[in-house]
Amino acid sequence: MKSNFKRLSFRAFRIPIFFTVLLGFTLLSPGRPACAMEPWAGLYFHPQANTNNDHAKFLTDFEALVKELKARGLNTVVFDMNYSAYRFTSDYRLNNASYPLNRGFTRSESRRMTEIARGNGMQVMVALQVLTHSVGNVFPTVYPRYMLAGRKWREGVRYTEHADWVEYHGTTYRCTSTRVASAGNAPGPKSPYWRAEPSNTRDPFNKEGEALVFKMVDELIDTFTVKGVKPEGFHIGSDEVGWWYENPEQATGKTSAQIYAMAITNAYNHIKSKNPEMEVIMWGDMLDAHWNGMPKSEQYNLSGRNTAAAIDLIPKGLIIADWRYEANQRYRYDDIRQVFPSVGEFIDKGFRVWPTSWNDVKATTDLVWTGNMEQARSGKVMGHLYSTWLMGMVPELKPLLADPGYQVPDAILSDINGSSKATYRQHYREIADSITATAKLIGIKQCRGSEYFCGSYPNCEDNTRKSGYRGGAFTAYSCRNNRSVSSTLKFPGDYRGYWKFNGDASDAAGRNSGALMNGATLIDDPQRGSVAKFGGYGPHVRVKDSKALDPGNGSLSVAAWFKAGASSVLGTIVSRDPAFKSFNLFLHQDGKIWFQTNGNNFYRFSKNGISYRDGKWHHVVAVFDSKVPTIAIYLDGVESSGTSMFIDGANDKSSRSDLFIGNNNGLGQYQFDGSIDDVMIFDRVLSPAEAKLLYQFNQKLPPLQGEGWGSGLRRQNPHPPPDLPLEGGGT
């Protein structure tokens, strides 16, 4: 689910401990607890004895945690038996394998866990990876022949650390140090660059291996069946496909999506054939065309496996656990609507969905409300899952939930270096805080009553879909006392220059038309229509020097849309002076925005942690306020002001330079490689509301249902809605 946290270790255990709280719906059947008629509220739990490898102490701690969760309204436990958590006995080689002392729980111990859960009114589910993540970890060490083979080792090929496997002289090796292959660094028992190790993905075409995995699934279902009551569900995992085919169609005659769908469908059919009432769950990232389901890309996603089309090939009876951990672009968060659109997208494909969060309280809250709203719309949201991906959660989760001031002890963090201890301690605290803040909200039958969603349940109004442009003004709907109201804000039309690139480089202000130079072209972009395209060395748009574009000692704001991929070169979006005397708006090599003005000692970057070199369209507004003086940066409508340097107080930005779009001097210096659109320059400070307004005006939001119009259309739509109410109006 979150691979960087899966690599965390707890002393010598070398695995993470994690939980997931689940909510959903099922039918009541004989022997099931009464809560089976209610939304599932449960714990996705990986058993590991953290107290001196004492399994009995673990069971005591587990029972105390179950009681704490039950008191908070939770009613389901999902036992994740990956990471060698369970000692399989149905196969003699798996039974004789080496299991860590703190794991490898026996059949009787696992049944005791089930009895504890059932005895406290909990439903029970079981999880085992059937394709990815080393199939529970013990499987490939015992049966390496059933794992997907590496590619043939070849000189001159660049192999990536921990991501590539090769076959060399009959042995599978994993790359442990990124480098270009040569005779001097070939795989071998003593090579520091390779380690003999089977891959982490099961060969989906090997029927013997598949049959053995299904035998493991059957054993787990039988083990967790107590007094004739089977588990309510089985989670087959299958997220984050690691090692995969270099050329699947050439190797197998099938596409990546077809292979992935085959493996998922076979597992689903096996479980349902023997357990028709049992739910089957899987993770959803490999089915998302904007995430791990996209094709592999050196620039955008090395984890892409081109499997997204499998969503149309797998059984609709599957439940998709859609994990979205942070409120940012990586997880496709819609910051205007404060929702995660993927939940509704999976539902519209015909699936039921479990939204899944981690430790971010805001992301968790917005994801819970996303689920609630989609449940009101479709009736196909199963509730919510809370994941942790940290070590030592038993017995730590109980005191974290019970005491908002509790912090995990140093003993739990002994495997974390000193500089990171505070960060991880905060993660523990946030996990409990996320559960505390939202557990009672899951499945609640009321409208959110937030800035954008209000009304009478289940007819909750999405005000972002009602808001939009008409006649040059933006009518924004919001909620007041859980009732829609509206206000009108006009598009800021006092720009000093506005280059739309609609067929040419003319200025909408009528003063400062530019010219496409040195190979700069206009292309038809599928999202934005006509845009300016730059690449190579030298292409740019040149606007002759004009008094109207000289900020002097006043304030200014620069806005633009841009799209770019990875690059080792600083890219110029807009430049007023190649000598850095006036202002420059750059896209840094690391993906941050850099705005410089008032001398090279007066600048600001956008916030750390987000790269805008992702091949997607983004909107930037850079604002210089001469009265303070200070710089503010807004990206995609949200302030993102990061590191700054303000030591030049001369406040003189005068320059007789031409203005350049695409590079810094007309000759190729700091060449932008990508597309730019809708460049605007103002001689004043744009407010945060105006910065967001410019973003909303240009982005692509879904149209209003039943109308050919909606908020965020880039150009004036010829089919506007009926007249909208003015300031203070209500619906």
C-alpha cells in the first residue's frame, strides 16, 4: 500500500506493523454477530508479538485493544496474515520453513485471536497477498521457482536498485545498487551490486504455484472459522505490483492488464466457488490509470505497470479498497471540492469501494466525507479503512487512542535514527488522532455542512459544481447554516498583459503583442486547446519592451499555466530581465516554482515536497507586494509559499529589457521544455481569492449535471446556465 513505509523495520523484525479500520455492509446470516447488519467498523491487523516474542502476552494486549476499539464503536477485525504472520501446515515445506519468533502464529493461536474478536462482538476477515508483495513473504523463500523470473542480464543496461531482477547463469538476482551493467559489476555470489533473491511477484501463469497459494487461502479460511462461522471476507491484496514483464505481449501474448485481470479473477473465482457468501476485497491502485495502473514512466511513475484496463475485465463482485493517504496531487485530491474523485470513478465502473486513509487528519476527514457523499449518491461505499504502516502498534494503539497526550516510548523507535524520531512519533499520534476525529463520522446520514457541501440528506448539494463563470463574472456558491448561498466575484480584467495563445501570441490587453521565435510553436492540447510549446534550445515568445510592463518600484503579480516533465535544466516560464534586475518566474529542476524579483537576493520558492514536473497542467500565481515587501506563491489555487530570501530592500525593478516567455534571454538560457498557456501580468497584488479564481476559471471541472456548462471552463461556454442569484442569494 505505501511501499516506503513497508520497508520500515522494528529492531530485527524487518517488517512493518499496520492496521486498517474498515467500514461496510453485509447480509446477516446464521451465527454472525448482530453488527453484520451494520456498517463494518474494524481493525485491519497484522499479528506480531512485540514483547520479548511472547505470543501469550501479545494475545492479552490484543484483547485489550479489541475492547478499546469496541468501546469506540468498531466492530470488525481483519487479520492480515502476510509477512510470515501465520505458520502454514497444509504444505510440509511451508510448515518446516523458518519463521521469526515474534510471528509465525500457530493455528490454535490464530483461532484464539478469532475467539477474542468474536467474543467482543467483532466480525472477522482475513488477508493474504495472492500475487504481489512476495505472497506473504515466506512463499518465495520456499518456492522461488513459482516467482516471476528476472530478465536476462545484459551489459550496457541501466538497472535500478531494489526494482530490477535479472537471470544470470541460472540464478535470479536483485539489484542492490543502481548502475549501468558491465563485465566488472556482473551478478554473482560475491557481487556488492546484486543479491541472489527471487522476485516479489508470483508467476501468474504457473498453475502449480497458483494452486499452492489457493491452498494457503483455504487453510486461512478454515483456521479463522470458529463454531462453523466463516470469515465475512477475504482480502487478496494485489497492490503495488513490483517485478513485472519487460514486454508482456511478447512474453505471454497478453497485455499487462489482461495478465493482471487473469490473476485477480482466478483468485476471486476460487474463493467464491467454495465460499459464495464471502466478500472478496482488493487494493485499487493498479486499476487507476492516473497512478500505478498507468504505463511505466521514467519521468512520472516508475511503479506504473499499464494494468488499469483490467478494471473492465475483473468481476464486479470485488470490493475495491481505494487508498488515498494525503490531500495532494499524488493522490488526485481535488482541493476545491475537498474530495478524492477516484472513489466515485470506481463506483461508476460498477464496484463497491472502501476508501482508505493513513495518518493525515485532513485527508482522512475529507476521504470519510467523500465516502459519505458517494454513499448517498450510489449506495456502494463500504465505509472507511484506517491504515498505519508503522511498527509496534500493539500494544501502542490502545494508549494512543485512550489518551490524546500519550506519546510512544523510545523503545518503539529504537530502529529509527535520532533525527527522524520526532517525525515518526508524530505519525503515531496522528494515526490515533485521525481515527478519533473521524470514526463517528463514517456512514453518518447527513450532509457535510462544509463550505461546499450542504443541504438535506441524501440530496446534498455540491456547490463547486454549481459555481461557475457567466458574463465575465464568477458566481461562487457556499454553505451558510447548511444552506446554499452565493456571491459574485468578477474576473480580474485590469491586467497589463495577457497572452492567451489562441492562434497567435497577441496580447488581450491590446498593448504588448508578442512573436513566436526560434521554433516556438502553438499546438492543440487535448485539455487546454491552443497553447505555446517550447523545447530544445532557443524557442521563446518575445514581447518588446514596454512601459506598461515595467513594474518600477511598485507591486506586481504574474500568472500562468504550465506543463513540464523532468529536466536537469532550470526552466523559464516568464522573464522580464536576463540579468535578474526585474522579475523572473522559473520552474526549478527539482519541480518547485522559483520567483525572483527586486534583485537576485529577493526571491521565494514554492513549498518543499511537491514536484510540478509531472507532465500535468498546473496554475501558478506569483505575487510581489512592494509595501511589505514580500512574495507569495499560489499553485493550483492554494498558497504554496516556501523558502525565501529577502535581503535586497532597494525595491527597484525597472528594466528596459524585452519580456520573454519560454527562456530567459531569447537565446536559450534557462530553456523551458514543455507547454505554457494564459500568461498574465498585473501591476498590483492579487488577493488569495483572485489567485484561486484564476485557477478555477481555467481548470477543467465536470459540467453541471443536465447543462453544457460548469465551473472551471477555460473558455466562455456557449451554453451557460439560467441566471444565477446575486450576492446573498439562496437556494
